[in-house]
Amino acid sequence: MDAAALTAASADAVGCPSGLAPPASSPAGVDPTAFVRAGEEDVEVLEMLVQGARCAGCIRKIEGAMLALPGVRDARLNLSTARLRVTWARGDVDARTISSALAGLGYAATAFDPAEGQKQIDEEGRRLLRALAVAAFASMNVMMFSIPVWTGDLDMGGSTRTMMHWWSAIVAIPAALYSGRPFFRSAVAALKRGRTNMDVPISIAVVLTLTMSLVETATGRHHAYFDSVCMLLFLLLIGRYLDHRLREKARTAARDLLAMQATTAVRLAADGRAEAVAAKALETDDTILLAAGERAPVDAVVVDGVSELDCALLTGETLPVPARIGDTVHAGAINLTRPLTLRVSSPVDASLVAQLARLIEIGEQGRARFVRIADKAVRLYVPVVHSLAAVTFLFWMFGPALLRTAGVAGIADVSFHDAVMIAVAVLIITCPCALGLAVPAVQVVATGRLFKRGVLVKSGDALERLAQIDTVVLDKTGTLTLGKPRLATSLDAGTLDAAAALARCSRHPLSRALVDAAGPGAPARAAVEVPGEGITGEIDGVAARLGRRSFAAPHAPEHDDDAAELWFAHGDAAPVRIAFVDELRPDAARVIAALQARGLAVEILSGDRAGAVAEAAREAGVAHWSAETRPAQKSARLDALRAAGHKVLMVGDGLNDAAALAAAHASASPGTAVEVSQAAADIVFTGKHLAPVVDAIDTARAAQKRITENLALSALYNAVAVPVAALGFVTPLVAALAMAGSSLLVTLNALRLQGMQSWTSSSS
């Protein structure tokens, strides 16, 4: 079965696992036609904020319904931003048809607003936290009344025991009804759509246990199980809230990327008058002024001026790029030295930054289709548990009479009360507490272990995906290397000091590296920086130049090593070539060897120059590499690897890596990376070493084993406990204790990860 079919099957069987039910219809008074905008090539686009979509099944269902509408060309739902983007040929589709189709599925939609989407996410987190706090409070207080009953105090009469049960009921019933709302809403929403999920048996067990405990208390019987209900909800809400927090950290990449795009621009009118306008108001062929230090708001072409651009976030290239008349300036590039007059070549929505944001959303969407292990287990678990409880009740209600009719003697009838209690015992003993904790318990321990080693895990299912990888793709600049040029040429003290005197008058990265090597000193006199070329000045009264070969030493021979370089000319002395290198991280070669030893294929995908990439690959021991790759080319390479059946871990730090990070099966980014790349990555590691990547992979693989073991333990527990409970040998109290014991067992198994030795310490 392919990934799409597996996702669809999971969605049909499980339903949406969210703690929130999707609204039944769109808000009154909302006209979706107001959200439609014109796209490229006679296409119309509708972008809406979908409420209630939380899982891979939601993506499949919503996109499938949209694509089934006549005339719709494309439909993409991104869970991170909750944005649904539907496109169609102009005039083929009415936006109200799309809104009605969404409402028919049980989802409401409003105008797409990232702030509103984040507000919904934050509110969901607060609801879960409040429910968790109430369940914890109730669990502690109910224990005060339950422990005396548990201990079997000989002096406790029936009236005292009943009073204790009533006090437990007063605390537990309202607390359970409030804390259980995330599960109740999810269960009701799933049942309304004709599906089930893990919250259905949880909700049934909670309601039945509360009901039977209330009946037991009202009739003065011995057993009530209010404490078990509160503790069950408390344990399950811990896992639900942890999962929400981990998912919330992974929702910001596309939003942060678009925030990097300048929101205003200075537009020049035909008469030369300048006016500040919103970047969205710019149209093709408008003329704008880009001052030094400003970020380009749109893609444009230089029509006047000469300067240098910082394009590191877009290309990964550490060196500034010269900008002259006729050169293209992409949105997000920073003008470094002199003002430029630009002609807009594409509006904001079609800029390179906007294209990167769409690539990130497409990558996140593909990752959201990943079906987690626990979700797969629920597909089998839910119908089996319901069937067992129903069969148990029917057996004890009608089985004895049927057996006597068949000639079996000595079979006594069982009362309706006893038959229900036995069925409730089956539901409680099979309640998916251990199954619900199997994954979160491991996540808590694994993420805590990695956090102590400088690795932040940002996605709830990141460890599952990281354990499956078979290929590692690394960016070069700032990832495999430190991303900081270092002087590689040995210079005598006099030449170094003289060249550094000019370098102190520039903010160019190579000039900064030269100054760092020389240390403190005086700047050159009469220094003038020529954008894109270099610096002129006087040193000891003699003219000097520092910069490109064509500027400082036009007659000097070219070098074919492709290293970053500056040329220094001082008076009549022979020009001196000053080369720089971008150092590998200290443990880069060891990490590459460790990854390869674990059976992982490794390659480099960089936007830097071919010579620099080839040298870094040789030093690190990587045979396969690509240079001068654009962001879209990086995403295309990852798509090709995925199509070939590979599961890729992408490690990158630049804005040009963000789309690839989102598209990869799993992704990692150093702590020095831009915020957009950190947001797109599943894990972020700190320090100047790459070793945390190996530790994260080892921990993920170990966590995968623990999850599999926990699921096996849960299955084994049910295989033993269910027949015993179904035969009537287990009271609901014993069932509750057994359920708590299974939860404790999977938690203790998860704690074994803490004793695992890290690769960093074992290899040092």
C-alpha cells in the first residue's frame, strides 16, 4: 500500500485525533467571494483559514473534496498555518461552492489570517492546560477519600464507606466532565462523521465508569471508581498537552519567512516624487528606491546605481554580491553600501521569498501526511475493544440460559447489573491508557535526554521520522562549515598590518576576517570604498588598494583554486594575494564517518561555488556533492530522492535551505541558523560541533525500539487481561489497578533511554 493509501485508510478508520471538534458550519455573514484574488495566467485563487483540521486524514478529506469539485485545478491544505489554497480557471468555480463543500465536511473557514490561526492554536493549548490542571487537582483530592476505602479499615462501616464515595463523587464528577471535554468533543466529532478514534473508547470508559460508580454509591455497594477516572484523564492529558506543545513549535516557518519580506517601499512617481507605500501595492514596472541597509521588498532590476548585496539568506553564499545596472535584486536581499534605483519585475506574491514560503508550506504539508505508529495501532484497537465489551455483556446476559438449553448443567444466571459491571471491567482494563502513553512517554524521555545534550526537538513525530532515515543531505556554508571566513595565506607582519589598515574601513566579510587575524590597529587615511570593487587609501603616505584582482592588481595572474580572495597593492611593491577559507566544523569528518558507519548515504547540497564545495567535500570525506544550487533545486533534489524510495534527513542553516528542510522526511538546523530555517527544522542543535546530529539519530532509533516495545507490552497486557476480565474474575477496581500498572510499565520502559550512552562521549 502506498503512503497516500495508507494515510487514507488511517483517516477513515481513526478520524481526527484532535481534542477539538470542527465547527459544523461557516460563520454567518462570511462571503467567501471576498477572499478570491487573481493569480497568474487567468487563474483565480481562494485562500481561507480552515478551523478544526488537525491530522493527515483531514488533509486527505478536504483536499479530495476540493479536487472533486468541477473546475478546481489544485487544492492544498497546510496544517501548520491552517491555510487552504484552492485554484481554478477564472469563471469555472464559485467560491461559495467551495465554502459549502467545506461546511458539508464539518469544517468552518474564514479569511486567511496567520494571526487568527495562531490565536486558535494558543487557545487550544490553554484549554488542554486547564483540563490537565483540573484533572491533577481532582486526582489528589479524590485520593483523600479513596485511600481509607482501599486500606480496608476494619472500623469503617457501610455508611462511612458510602459517605467517602459521595465525597469522591462530588469532586470527581464535575472535574472529569470538564477535563474530559477534549476527548468527548473529539469522540463526538468522529462519530458524527461515521468514524472512530482513540478518544471514543476513552470517552465511553470515562462515562460508563462514572455512571456505574454513581449507581454503586447510590445503592450502598462496596466499590466506586472515581479515583481511577481522574487519574486516567490526568495521565492521558499529559500526553495530549505534550504532543500539542511539540507540534506548536513546528508551525512558524512559512510565517517567519514572509515576515522577513519588507512591508513598505519607497516608490518613485514619474515626476521624481517619492512616496512610501505598502509592498503589496507595488506593481510590475513600478520604480522604487532602495537605500543602503534596506531589505528589498520585491524582485526587481537595477536601473541606476552600483552597490553590493547581502544575499547570504537567499543563496548561502557568504560573500556580498555586486549589483550594477541590469542585475536582478531578489526580495529579501539587503543593500549594503549605496542607494539603488530599481524597476519592479514581479509583485510581492510572485517574489522569490513568496515562492520559498510556498515551497515550505508544500514540504510541511507532505510531512503532515506522515501516519504515526500510535494512529496505526488505533485502527485495529478501537473496533476490537468495542466488540469485546459488547460480546462480554451479551455472553453474561444470555449465555447461561443458552448453555443450559444446550444441556450444560450448573450454570447460574447473571443479573443485568453484574453483566454490565463485567463489561465495564473489560472496557477499563483495555482502556488505551498504556497505548496512549506508549509514544508520549518515550517522547518525554527522549526529548529531555537530547535537550541536555544541546538538541531541541520541535515536532511531536520528529523522532519517529528521524529513526527511519537512510540518507543525510547537508548544506555546506554554516552547516558543514562554520560559515565564517578565516585567513589562509601566511603574511609577514608588515604586510598583514598594512592590509588590515585598509580592511578596517570596510564591513565586507573578508575584510572583517583580515582584521580579526591582524588584531587591533589604526585605519588607513583617506580611505574610500568602491562598491563591489574594494578600498583605496593611504598607508604611510603611499597609495594602497585592497579588493578584487581586477581592482587592486589587474595584471596579476588568475588562480584556479576558486578560493575566496582579496588582493593588496601598496605603492610599487608586487601585489599580494590574500586567500581565505571557510573552516569545517571541528568534528565534521568524524561525524560524516559515523553517519556512513550507520549505513546512511551522505551528500552535500550547497549554493556556494563549486571549488569551495569540492574542497569541503574532500576534507569531510563526502563523495557526492552539488554546488551553486538554488532553493527550488534543493527541494527538487529531495523530491527525487523521495521518489527513489529514500527517507532523507536535511541539515541546513540558511534561508535558501528552509524549503528543503520542510520538504525532507526529517530535518535539523544549527542554533546559528536564521529563524526561518530553525522554524522549518524538526530539531535544532547548539554549539560548533555536528555531533548532536549523530546523537539525535541514535536517540531516535532507540526511541523507536522503546515505542515498539511499549506497544508490544500493551498488546501482551491486553491479551492476558481481557480474557480474565471477560470471564468475570476481575472487578472494575482490579481492572483500574491493572490499567495503572500497564501505564507504569510502559513509562519505566521509556525511562531506559536515560541510561543510553551518547555517541559524543563514547567517541571523544
